[in-house]
Amino acid sequence: MNIEQFQFYLKEKGIELSQGQLEQFEIYYETLVEWNEKMNLTAITEKEEVYVKHFYDSISAAFAFDFSETMQICDVGAGAGFPSIPLKICFPHLKVTIVDSLQKRITFLNELTTKLELDGISFYHDRAETFAKRDGMREGFDVVMARAVARLSVLSELCIPLVKVGGTFIAMKAAAAEEEMEAGKYAIHVLGGEIKMMESFQLPLDNSERNILIIQKKRSTPKKYPRKPGTPNKLPIEK
């Protein structure tokens, strides 16, 4: 996907980018590739692949959820900034908090956002399990998002405790989301969530399957969740 196609396919979805925003994506790409030589941020480095599989894919959350209002968003395990930084470029009014367990990635993201001249972004070097126990963080976000972090039964325990009651958890998945959704339903319910919808589509030109799960937070999460770091992955919440 070249830049013109990127612009065209987003416009088709009602997202029109200014010249300044397109330049920000260019800076993002250049910075990503430069830092990727020093540390492992992504296996995808070809420009046209980055634009479709990272940038467009991240923004696709906006096809299923309305980001037009000012809101507090938390991106759990953002890695190289996906999906929150591409969304922040498109919707500059968003207040973004990024949590990642690797300090090197936080250093990269700090440098990246300085180059992109983005404000309203906070970074935390922490694990999601302990971050959700911090004052002001637990049930403190309108939207919590994660892309390609863990299977849904595990991911729900890392993310739903951070969502305000009445807020939304957005899980961005590739193929096999249907099976994950079935396996994760019980955990979602226990944590206070309810699956609202799943939107499936194919990435343009690439045709890879993508799924966006929208989960509403209906009730407060029981205090014992999330459990200690590593426990959700070893012992997912199951019937």
C-alpha cells in the first residue's frame, strides 16, 4: 500500500488526512526503520507493508468505534506504538496512555512522539497486571485497546480492569477471533464485560483477515483481578 492508496482507502472510510498528518506517517515510518536496526520493534519493514499491516490496520479500530470525541485511551502492550499512535495522528484530540513492559520500547516511543510533535500522550514502563493496581489507573479509562498481545481470555484480564464502568475494551485480532471469542466469553463476563459486537474485514490489497471486538464494561471488575504478573497467561480465567 503506497501513500496515495493509504490516503484513498482511509478516505473511503470517512477519514481524511491533511498533508501534515501524511508527513507524520512518513516520519513515523522513517523513525521505526531507523530504530529497528538497533532493537527488534517489528519484523515488517518494507514501506508498503508497514503502511497496510501497521498503520492502516491500527486505524481500522475507528471503522468499528467512534473516536470523534475527546476521551482517555489506554494502549496495553503497544510495542512500536500500534494501534494508539496511528489513531492519535488521525484523531489528535485523543488523550493516550501507553503501557509497555520493555523500557527500550518506551524510550523509542518517547523519541517518536517528540519527532511527531504529539502531545497528550503518557508512557508507563510497567506490566498490565501491576499497572491496573495503581491509583487513578484502575477503571480510569474510557477505552482500553490491545492489538496482537495475547489470546482473548488472557487479554481480557489485562485490559478490562482498566476500563471505566460504561467504557469499552477493543481487542484487535487477526484470524481465529471467533474461537478466541467463544473461549474468552466466561472471562469477559467474570471481569464485568459483555461482548457487544465483532467486526470482520480484510485488509485492502493484502487480503489478510482482521477482526475488531468491541466489549462493553457493564460492571466493576472484582478486586482480585488482575492477578499477579504472569498468572493470567499461565492460568486463564476458565469455567
